[in-house]
Amino acid sequence: MKDYADYREQIAQIKIEVDAVIFDLDGTLIDSSRDIAWAVNKTLRDIGFGELSYDVIKSYIGWGVKMLLEQAIPKERHNMLDQTREIFLEHYGKHLLIDTHLYSGVKDILEYFKHKKLAIVTNKPIGLTEKILDGLSISKYFQKVIGGDNVQNKKPHPQAVEVILKDLSVKPENAVFVGDSKIDIEAGKNAGIAACGAVYGFRGREELVNAGADFLIENIEELKKILI
């Protein structure tokens, strides 16, 4: 693992000229962990199982609903994953914005970079994603939003990132992916673009360093120092 201090030292030196900034959603732009945890535990109770701790559920977020539930429910109930997914989506769809909020500095950073091409790649279903973006009044900033059900291959596969680059007419060397997890870093690097790890998100710095993030930020406003 690279020394974390090296990353912090590099931030003062890194300047990346970009035409497009692609963001992950959960754990990068928004903290949705408590609403997701509530919906997971409501689902677990509905199918006859006990609740999980908030921290455990938080560690499962990022791979999409199917993977979230595969980790959350006992293996003996994996034969009813489709049914469980419907139960979860019903609960979560009614609880999207109860305790979900933008991370500090997000609105400011979107305004700061509004002259660039901004996009989102998330493994969250597109319908839920759009409701959250509308509810938090940030939809207007994004030229393209891709959810987990918009593409055949979710992150860490680069498909969604590649679609955005193509649709927005951006070269890989002129884009950056900002995310809080290993799958975000891998999606960016697999697509040939710079990958920034958001340490403040759900996963923490060790996972991001081990994934090979090109640089790390402690808060989203540090992007102002790095991206030009």
C-alpha cells in the first residue's frame, strides 16, 4: 500500500486539466447510508430476520441493490432474492430523502465546475437516482446520469464511464472519476481516466489506496485545487 502521506503531499502538486468530471453518487455526493440502512432492516424484519447494525449495512453499499441484499440476508434465503429486492425497493422508494443529504461543499463544487461537463455513474437504479437528484435540487448540473439499470455491466466495469465519454465527446485523458470505493476507482481506471478517491465517503482511505486511486481528497472542495 502506498504511504498515505505521499498522497496528501501530491495534492499540492497535482493539476489535472479536465473537460469532464464524473461522480459516483452514494458516499461521494450524498450520504444516503441511514435511509438505505433503514430500508434494509425493514426488509429483514419483513422476511423474518433480525436487524443488522448501521455500520455493517454501510459497508455493503455501492455494488447495487442485488449485491447489497445478497450480503444482508442469510444465504438460506438467497432463493428469494427477487422477492426481497421488490420489498426493499418499495420501502426505500418511500424513504429516499428522510435522512439523506448532500455532503458539505457539494453544491458549491457543482456550481464551481458548472462550466465543465458533469456526469454521474452510480449502481443505484436510475429511477431512484433521479428522484434523489431532483429532491436535493442538483439535477440541473449534470449533462448525463447513468444508473445501474441503464447499462448491461455495472461498476467496476467501465461500460457506463465509456458511454459518458462517448456521449459527451470527451477524451479519456480529459476526464476524471470521483468516487468513494474500490469499484469507483476500478471503473475509472478500466476506462482509462484518472480516478480520485473520496476519503470522506463510505469506505475510507485504505480501500481507496489499495485500489490504486491516482489521488485522494479529504473533502470534495479539494477538487478546486486539483482540477483545472
